[in-house]
Amino acid sequence: MKKLSLVGLGFLFLLVFSVVVSAQTDSDFLSLLTNASTENNFAGKSSSKLEIIEANYLTGLASDNFGISTSSAYFLGEMKSEKALFPLMKIFREAKSDGEKLLAAWSLLKIGDSRGVYLIKSEIENGKFNVMLAWLYYDHSLKTKGKID
């Protein structure tokens, strides 16, 4: 019985520790996004931290690992990365799962470039959509234009 309680206590400690570390890591990540100070990258060129992060996410977007590519797509949308427009459009067109397609659509709408928005709109108009994709587009249209096209 003592062993079981010690194992439970150890597990609880690890859980609390991981929550504290993850909260600290999230704030560090947000500070990286907001503090775009310059530093030297591997090529010796001076670039901002934001550009380095964006380049890493663009590399992750091309990964075969589903988790890495989808999380990269999410964060590129959050960053409103114009460089991610065409890779995200490719993912949207060639997505194997609805979740991947919705995430690419969400990121394209977050970026807000008219080419990406038009791709999503034409997909909906051609009848090749699911309800969630239409909801994302209509929500974006209402927020940006105040009306649905």
C-alpha cells in the first residue's frame, strides 16, 4: 500500500511540475514572438527571431510527421505569415483528412490574403465542403466585411 501511495504521489508531483514548466514555456514562446530582436543565424546573416521562427515553421510545414506539419500550419496562421500562403494552399487542396484541410483553411483565413480566401470560397461554392469549412469561411467573412458574400 505504501508503494502505491508513493507512486501516486510521485505521479502527482510530475504532473504539477509539467504544468508549471509548460506554462513557463508558453510565456517564453510568446515573448519570442513579440521580441523580434536581431541575432546571427547559422549562415552568419543578421535576421530577427521572428524570421527564424517563421523559417522553422515553414520547414516543419513540409514535414512528413503529421503533428509537426499541423502545428506548424497552426502557428504560421497565428503569425499571419505571408510566406506560408502557397504551402498552405497546397495542403488545403491535397489534404488527406478533413482535420488537416480545416486547419489549413483556418490558417489561410487568419492570414487573410485574398488568394487563400478565394480558394476556400470557391471550394464552398463548388459544393466540395463540409459544414465546418463553410462555418469558418462565413465567420471570417462576417468579421472582416460585416456580411456574407
